Amino acid sequence: MILLQHSPKMVYDDAGRLIEVILPVEDYLAYLRSVMAEADWETLPDHIQDAIDRLLIDDVRAEKETAVDLDVVLTSD
């Protein structure tokens, strides 16, 4: 379960049916992390799987900047 920081914007068609929900980026990323932690991967639609893949790739890229090479750690004794 996630707590959204901002209220989502609901978009309706002419018949009054909900057709779209707009979230700020921070809330969308929190939603994806929640889905990633709680859902069965095989049951997720492809577009959600792709979004989570991109999120994980971005995480790895951010961590890579602060990563320390294992050889450096092992030889620093």
C-alpha cells in the first residue's frame, strides 16, 4: 500500500466514464515500487512490466555512480 503525496487528476470522457488518471512522477514511481513488491510479475500487463524494468534500470544507473570496485575493496587491507 502506498500513500500518494498529491491527489491524482481524474480524466473522464463525454459519457462520464473514467478514462485516465494523472499522477505526479513521485507518486507514479512510488506506485510502481509498490506493485513491484506486492504483485505477481507474471500477472502484470506488459506495459507495467516495462515501466518497472525502466525504473530498475534507472536505479542501477544511479547506484553505479556510487559503486566501489570489489577489487579495490579486497586489496585495501
